[in-house]
Amino acid sequence: MPDFRAQFVDYPGSKANYPSPMLKIYNTLAREKQAFVPIQPGRASMYVCGMTVYDFCHLGHARVMVVFDLVARWLRASGYALTYVRNITDIDDKIIRRAQENGETIRQLTDRFIAAMNDDASALGVLRPDAEPRATEYVAQMLELIGALEQQGYAYVAASQDVCFSVRKFEGYGKLSGKSLEDLRAGERVDVMAGKQDPLDFVLWKHARDDEPAEVKGPSPWGPGRPGAGISTFTVAARTCSSPTTRTRSPSRKARTSASTSITGCTTVSSASMTRRCPSRWAISSPSAKC
């Protein structure tokens, strides 16, 4: 997780229109700090990529809770009307494997660890986000977006029957990290599988295997399966807020940024969940009901 690099300076202009002091946030794409200017004066929304609930929270999860709780409290204390949303990833390979190992359903597993996560947050004195949407609540919207990517030529069906995003079709891939495709290679968090057009391509829709439970064999135009990490977080944010977002520059985050920009034409440009909304002004992006 990147440092929350910010500084506070006197806000120019009318004090009646904007809270004070002004917040400056590091723009990863521009490689500089830039002023945070809310899309709606006095209002802010914050979207944070949350936990994958297949086990108990660890120290890194606690850091996410505490850091963004601090940011949320500061924004509210500064006069912003804030909507804070942190998603929950409740479907992925680790969750499926753990549920099978335990002999329980995926829902039983994820409900148990969500409850444990909330207990940990309470023990830390962390306030709950305003909303905690589950990835599984947005599968229909994910299918719609994957279909749009396929129609635009950014997605293809691999030999494995998975639907993948073609990074070489997207000119801006790697721009956020400052690396070219030649500099990049498949990392630990990127699936390397047979049938991909390029090792860096990532899965949007994962075709179900015969030995997997019925819970993960959701219907789709490409056969039964489940969403991949490259599409789930963006969809939750995009369908509940107009700003596509990312949080770090890891391979999976670059995947989400590429998919979102291909669909919306807007680029997510900064770290620490502070993102620039197309076309111009700064927003702390959030899957809130209304941003």
C-alpha cells in the first residue's frame, strides 16, 4: 500500500465555498502533488479496495482500516460531507479453496470472516464505512462491462475458455507505473495460463472447472464461471460512483485501471485511493449511492 502523501496549505478563494485547509495529494500519473478540488464543493467520496475474506485479518489489513479511518475522520472534521465506501471481495480462488478445505459453503466462509473483520475493526476503534458492497452483488454489471470490452476488441476468449483482457490492445497499459510492456512481466498476482495471447493479459471472467462447487458456476454468455479480480473492484466502484479508481500500482491494480479506462475513456491517475475524475477535477473516488 502506498504512502498517503499529502500536505495542507491555505485554500485560495472563497472560504465559504470550500473547507479549509486545502489538501494536496500525490498524482501518480503526473508524478507530483496536486490540489484536491471536490467535484461538488464541500462534498467528498472515498472508495477503498477492501479485504478478500478467506481468513482472519492480518497487520496489513489493520493498516488499511486505520489509515483510511484517519483520512475519513480528517475530511469530516475539515467540513466535508463524506461518503466512505470499502468493498469486500467475497469470491476468488483462495475463497473457493478454503471453503472446500473446510467443507463449508462459500457464503458460510465469507460471512464468518466478515464478522471477524468487523470485530477486529471494533477492537481498533475504527468506524465502519458508510457502505461495504460485496463483489457478488455486482456480477450482472460485471458481465455487462465484460461484454462491452469484448465488443470494443479489448477482450477475447482464451483457449482455457476464460475471457481475458488484451493489454497490448490498450495503449496506456503501464503508464501509471511508468513502465513499458517490455519492462513488465507476469507477477505473482497475475495468472499465467495456457491460451493467453500475452502473459500479461489478465482474466475478466474465469471459466468454472468441473471440480468446483455450484456456487461459482454462474451463468454467462461465455459459459459458467465467476468474475476475475481485474473487473470486480472497478465494477463495484463504477456502478455506484462515476469515477473509476485504483489504489496502488501492482499488476492487479494496473489491470483494473486498464479495464476501466477502456470502458469509460477516463484515466485513474493517483495513489492512496485519491483519483482524478474525467475530465478535469479531483475527487476522492467512491462507490457511494450518489457522488
